[in-house]
Amino acid sequence: MPSNVPLYKYRALLLSQSFFIKDNAAELRLHAHKYDFDMAFFSEVSEFVAAVEGDAGNGLFVIDLDALHNMQADMQDRRKTLMLGELLQRLPPGREYVYLQSSRQGGRYLLQQKLVDSHCLAYAEKPIANDVLVDKLFNLFVQQKRGELVRLLHLGEAGGFDEDCLRQARIELIPHDQAQTLHLRVRELQPDLVLVSDAEFARTDSLARVLKKNIEADPVREIVLLQRQPDAALMQRALANGFDAVLPAGDPGLLCAQLVNRASKIRISKDLIAKDRATGLLNKVGLQKKAQELIRQAAREECPMAFGVIDIDKFKTINDSWGHYFGDIVIKRLAVCLASHLGERDLLSRFGGEEFVIVFWDCTLERGWHRLNAMRQAFGLLPFEVRSGDVRRFSFSGGMAAYPACQTENALFLRADAMLYEAKQGGRDRICPMPSA
């Protein structure tokens, strides 16, 4: 399928024995492609090492331990008795690896210790079903994407934080000094973490309950008590009152390390809840939350937004003609095409099936039409080889709406969806409403 746009941004490299590759490669690739990453297979250490060294930084590196001793083609037979530690030293430094081991190996603690000390990202026991392995690898891809900003709202006295450490970990610290208005600030900012000092909790013990009982409360958000002095009774009371954790607040470095760990878990949870696994884009749940946040920002900053809904033309025909697997590829390549046209504060969601939603920040309806139309033209140029020598091109139709003409995320969607219907009725492969001449 020739194209200048890569279909898969991520790739897993698997070092294993030739019989395993022969029996499993096709099925593993099939499952991996459904999660929008590719797999490459190696039966020689030297080739695997070269591929790892040449990886651009988006890869996962998987090693079957049972295969290591049998794949040293560049070594004399008598040297194939190397200890595991020596074999692992042949792997490129500065990378982390996923190790596959037998249940017998998994029962040896010293072996586990050797693995985790050898640049181990994770290890798993065999036999493991192909679809389960791919699902676990996908979760590791998600865990490694740690760049999204985590917003941390702190109620209590300022100070006690290593702000440089937090900033480097992409954690934004926002102070707040009024317990009675904390719930309003949370509703406005939608923070990922809320920190409450023990002094504020002692004065108002209902803080966590007020935040959590709100029907719109984010299930991923954590509410944490910062404790200046050890007090077991206070800890128990805080946990009984809805706090998710209690952290010591004395050492800024230790506190930062703990907050970084919690932020990483929050990012993983948010990705798994709010992202579409096939494309990595926001799903319907993720879009709703992000769009509502963006509308609140637009209201504060008096900023316009354009909201687009698009749908691949004649997608049922694509599936019926060349299969659902090929339809998935069309969806993934459209996702890549759309993402390449986004600004830093724009949103892109796979809303469901072949339908996508795009939100353009600081953008009028007319300018949004031109941007979405440029995406339509770019997608229409992508060649898809449906069979050997048979190249087709596809299209999408779109509808547009604008904020502040439409005030809510739901109103924006309904208006844009109505315009999408108009575009379909008008002949497809177009964006409605057309800008005035």
C-alpha cells in the first residue's frame, strides 16, 4: 500500500525462534494492526540489535529468553553456553526490554532479579495467547506516552514543593486558598490531582466527599491529603472521608517523586478510559470531557471555535467490497491524515465507527471550513491498494458548527451533524455549510 504517510507510528520488535515466527507472525501482526501498531520479527541477535539501535524511539523490544542461546549465529558453538547475564549484555544500552519466559523460569526469583536489573520494561510468562500478548504490549505503549500535562490543584499554605521537579514532569501546580470555594475551582479547572493540607482537612473534613459526590466528578481524579506530621488517627479519618491517599509533606524531593508516580498512573488511566484503541485518538468519552474544558476556556478568553463532524463516504461499500480489516486500515490512515493538520490546542476524536470529530481552537466557522476542506483534499489524494495493482482513493463528507453561536458541546455536535447530513445529501465529498462568497 504505497503512501508517503506511515500507517503505523509504533512498532514492536520481537526476537524469537524461527518456528515461533512461522507459526505466529501473521496472527500477531493482525492483532497488532487492530491496535494501530506493527510488529517486526527477528531470529538472529545481530539483526535484532541492529534494528533496536536504528529505532527512532517509538518501539517496544520483546525478547524470548528461551531463544537467546539458540540464536547466536555469529558465535562459535562452544561459546553458546554463555550465561544469561552475558547474553543480556549484548543488547544495546539505553533501551528497555520486554522479556518472555517460561513458567519454570518464572518460578526462579534470582532470574526475575537478573531481568529487572537488565533494562527490563516488563516480563511475561509463556505460553501467552497472541491476542493477550498484543493487548499487554499496547498497554505498555500507552504507559510510555507520559507527556500530557497533569493539572494539580493545591489547597493549603504555599511552599513545600519542588516546582522545578514538577515542571519537568509536566505537572502544573495551581494554588488555592479557600476551602469553601474549592469545589467551584475544581469544576472550573478540572484538575487531575487535588492536594489538601492536613490543616485544611482538620478545619473542613467534608472536602473530599463534596468533590466526589458531584455527579460530574472525574473518576480518574485523585484527592490526596498532605500530612505534615505523622498522625495515624488523622490518616484513617481522611481515608474514611473519601481521600484516595495520604502523602508525607516534609521532604520536597520525596513528595515530588510520589506525585510524579501518581501522575503517571493518572495518565495511563485517562488514556485507557478516554482513548480509542484502534487509532489512539480521543473516544466519545474523552472528547466530551476535553471539549467541555475547551468551551469553558473559550468563554473565559472570549475565543471562537469551529467544530467539525466528518464521516467516510460509502464506508459500508468499502467493508463489503474488501473486508472489515481493510476498512480498519482506511480508518487508521484517515486518523493519521487528520492528525497531521492539527494545531497544538485542537482536538481530534474517533467518535464511533467511521465518524470523526475535530475541534479547531481560536477559529471562526469560515476558517474552520477551509482547514477541514484541506484535510478532505489531503485524504482524497491517499492511494489505497485494495488488491495487487488495484489502487483506489476514498473521500469523506463533513459538517461544521461554531462557538459561540452554539454554546455547548452537545449543541455544537447536533448542528455539525445536521450539516454533515446536508453534505451527504448534496453529493458527498464536501463540507457544509459552504462559506459565503
